[in-house]
Amino acid sequence: SYRKGGYHAVRVGDSFAAGRFIAQRKLGWGQFSTVWLAYDTQTLKYVALKIQKSAPEFVQAAVHEIEILSTITENDPKNEKCVVQLVDHFKHRGPNGQHLCMVLEFLGDSILHLIRYNRYKGINLYKIREICRCILTGLDYLHRELVILHTDLKPENILLVSTVNPSKDPIKSKTPPILERPEGSLTGGAAVNVIEKKLKQRARRAVAKIAAERRGGAPEVKPERCLDGIDFTCKIVDLGNACCADKQIAEEIQTRQYRAPEVILQSGYSFPVDMWSFACTAFELATGEMMFAPKPGPGFSEDEDHLALMMELLGKMPRKIAIGGGRSKDYFDRHGDLKRIRRLKHSSLSRLLIDKFKFPETDAREFAEFLNPILDFDPEKRPTAQQCLQHPWLRQTAAKTVA
Ligand code: ATP
Ligand code: MG
Ligand code: MG
């Protein structure tokens, strides 16, 4: 993907925006961009630099994301609404074309890391309440104040607010380049792979060297250690798929496992789709497992398995909802029963929490009472983020749960 129209290859020490930002290390990447930790020589702070691929469709997507991020930032001057803020944006010309770059506030690991570092065993309920409160604060802000749907809420897109300074001693722009692209005579896929491999090895060695040199700087903190910290806060990120509630473009939204039933059935969607994804995310935090992980099987599709899993856990879908979508006829008969998956193994959220995840009965009951209404098949009956924030489950204090 490091070719014309694709990613921009960054070297540690590269400077951006006429020398203002200096690349420090890669933080992550996605389908649209690579994201680098950068030092802002103007404010003397660390930022996250999201460097978009350069092809027109990616530029277009970045323009859209910048628009949304600007709205989010302008309307939250105190930075207290739990959604990532845009510091600046600029264009950067490189060998692969012109890249739109977003300068974002620097955040920490995603809560997916948190789940993984806890070896999929789930996280203490008190901490989950803290994270849920942040996510709901962010959703309430997007939905009620800005009329924006996120449409891709999931653990990967919730980042912890980093309390650790990456280093007291940022890499300066004069650092010799460590990731040069050799101008060789090699061409073709295999040759490119060899080059990529060598470049990666060299980059790794260089980064290891830099790391060794900076021993004595602030240590990187592993997520499991963050867990024992005090309060956690986190923020919603990746507004690349967000849209104004009245200007919906995509029919198929959301990452599969976090997708709401009305999206599968194509019954029209709005804010409640984010609430559904929120409930799936909260469940995953508490149990370490996805609430729904559908797979296609003999004689049925992934969508049908997904609907079946939902009904096994949440009860039968009301007939009116089941047969009311543009795609209902593909999956349901006129009685509102699935056409191709006939025998469902009914359970309930609290039973699952007790039997499979070994929750104490009270914890299971209280958590299920919080989640069940958000997983109503009827999107209009789901509570809003604002209503969820008032729920007694979230209002339990640390004293009560920790003791
Ligand atoms: P996607 O394919 O998910 O749409 P994308 O190209 O839009 O990806 P993002 O999801 O915004 O990119 O970012 C990619 C990764 O970079 C994130 O998963 C995260 O690990 C890291 N990242 C993004 N923003 C920040 C930030 N503000 N602070 C720290 N890390 C970040
Ligand atoms: Mg992402
Ligand atoms: Mg994105």
C-alpha cells in the first residue's frame, strides 16, 4: 500500500507542516491511514498525526472526517465530552502524492488492548462503569448536541486517555533517516516484498537502538499496569464513518459483531444503532468475549446466524420488527420465524453471565438489567445515551463495588 495513492512512508525524525511536527514512532494504522506519534515543536506537546492515503477517495474521506472532527472540537472547548479532538490539519506532499494529515490529541491504547492484556478474562466491573460512563458521555454529546451518528463504535475505537508522557526527550528532526527507500533495479511483487522486509528489519533495528539510547526516559506503561491506576477515562475515536443523522449515505454500516438488527434487516436506522454497539462493547469488556460472533453455516448466511444468536440471547424478535425491514423476506417467514434456522437454544443475558462467565448472581442481574433495555429489538424503545447515564448501575460508587 506504500505506492502512488497509498500510504505515505514516514521515517522517525521526519518533519511535517514546515518543521512544526516531528515523527517519533508509529502508533497504529487502518484502511485509510497510518497514525504516528509526533512532537509539536510549537506547543511542546505530543500529538497523534493521522496521515491519510493520497488517492482521491481517501482525500474525500479525510475532508469529511476533518469536518466532523472540527465540529466536535469547536463545540467542546473544555475538552470534557469524551470524543477525540482535532488540533490542526494540513497537506503533506510525498512521493506517493498529496496526503491530508489530521493532527489529533495524543491518546493511549484502545480498550481492545485492555481486553487482550487481561487475557480475555474481563475487567473489574467498577472499571467497566468508568469506561461506560465515558463512552455514554461521548455518545450523548454526538447524538444530542451535534446530531451525529458514529456508526462504528467498538472496543478498537475507544482509546484510553494517556496519562503517561511518551518521553521527556523527543526525537529531534535532525535524526538521520532510518527508513530510506532504496532506488534499486528490483521490480515486481516479489522484489517489492524483499525490499519491504529489509526496510522493516532496518526500521526495527533503528527503533530498538533509539529505545536503548533512551533508557532512563519515561517507561512505557503496559495496559495491565494502568488497570491498577485510579480513575480511567477514555475517548471515542475514528470518526471516519460518522455521519449527520439526516444525511445518511451508507446502507450497510457498523462492524459485523456490533451491528444492530435494524441494519441487518434494512429497516432504516438512527442513533439507536450506536446504543446497540455500546451494549455489545460493554459486554465484551465485562466478559472478554464478543456478545455476538456470527458465522455462516450449511444452509444459512452470516446474517441469519447473527439474527439467531440475537434471539437466543434476547428472546424472540417481535413479529412486526422481524417482518418490517427491506430484507426481512430473505430471512423470516410471515410468522416472524427464521426460515432456515429453526431450533434456537434460548438463554438469557443474566444466565449466560452466571453460567459461562461465573458472575456472582447479583452482579449478573444488575448488569443484565442495565444492558437488556439497550438491546431492545425495537430501536425506538432503546434508551438514549442520556437516559443510560441516569441508570442506577452506572451510579454505583467505587466504595460499594470495590469492597
Ligand atoms: P479504520 O480502517 O479503522 O477506519 P483509519 O485509517 O481511519 O482506520 P484510525 O482508526 O483513526 O485509522 O487510527 C488507526 C489506529 O491509530 C487506531 O486504531 C489507534 O491504534 C491509532 N490512533 C488513532 N488515533 C489516535 C490518537 N489520537 N492517539 C493515539 N493513537 C491513535
Ligand atoms: Mg479505526
Ligand atoms: Mg477510520
